[in-house]
Amino acid sequence: MSPSHDNIRLAIVDDHRMLLGALTEWIRGAASDISMVAAVTTWPDLLTHAEFPVDVVLLDLDLKDNLPISVKLRALKSAGVKTVLMSTYSEPVVIREALAAGALGYLVKSEEADMIVEAIRAAAKGEPFISSELDLALSAQELGGAPKLSAQERRVMALYGGGEPVKQVAEQLSISEETAKSYLKRIREKYRVLGIDVGTKVALRRRAIQDGLLLHDDYLDTSDQSESAATPAD
């Protein structure tokens, strides 16, 4: 089924009613070329809706119905419906699996709302869409690369990965302890987007060595003995 020249018939499926309501109202006011014709909380509600099949479905990847997303995507494709997935997950492996299964777009729910309209319009034309941040994450993983860290983030990671407690890291860089913790949180998030877990101090140190921020870890053996890889960093 093809969208009309100037009107895209859209359905949203999300089991979080508050988010569903907010998205519905926002899209209605944000794009005159998109018509919200269905907003439902379950997969069966979509298939049995009077307006189905639509042009594009904005579908929550995390619906708690135990039905594989690949099955849903095949069903939508056979009905001539284009799909944009929304999820809380930004791991490259999840994104790749979704796109390989037939999704034309993939959005992380924490991204800017304007991207939703872009993704819907692209899908209606049969064009793939992911945000530039997710595209960067996918490209970096393909190259086996590391996230782009600022100079200060690299210093924090090197010092903390080198065995210094957060307080000492802060003192050496002339920043507050809270600021040092904020840098660590941002560093972990950047690695998480690439599907790399540095949630413990040991894991972060190993990654710092792998990415060339530390030359070796021979002098850190005592840290390993006192802190297991299962223990979260400060």
C-alpha cells in the first residue's frame, strides 16, 4: 500500500499509555502531511483496527507480548506497511537485527522528537532511517573503534582506569568530585552506545589499555585483587 501524494497514514503501537498519548498529540501538531489514524497499546489491536493496513507503523520494539519482532515485521511487510521501530535499546547488535528483519527506521526513545517525523517520512518513501548518533555507533563498531572522547574524558578515563579513586582523579585535574563522576558516567554511556560494557573499574581499565589510554597494567595487579570485575565502579 502506497501513501497518498501528500498524506501519510500513521499508526503508533506502544504499551506505555502516557508516551502513546504524548506522541499522538505531538505528531498531530508537528506535521501536516502525517495523519494519525490509530494509536493502540497492543499488537492485536493494530491488526484488528479499522484503519489497518496503514502506510507507516511506529512500533515499540519492547512490547511485552513475547512475539518475536521478526514475526511482526514480516506480517507488516506482507500487508504493505512500512515500519519504524522505537526502543530504549541503543546497542548496535539490537539495531542490526531490527534492520535485518525488515524495519526501515530505528529510533531510541531518548532522542529528539523531531527525528520521529523524519523517520516516518523516510519510511513512507521506502528509505532507511537511523539517527546520526546511532549511525556513528554502528560505523565505529564495524571498524572496531572506540567512542569519541574529549581530552578531559580521556584524562579521567586514564587516571581512573590507572587505579586512582575518584577523589584523587578530581584533585589531579582540579575539578570537583561530582564533576569527575559526571565524566565517568558520560564515558560509560558513550561506550554503552557501542555495545561495550565498562560498568566496572576493572572493565574500564581494560578498555583504556585496549584503546591506548594506558600502556600496560602490570602496576595495577593490586587493584585486581581488591576489586572484582563484578563490582560496580564508583
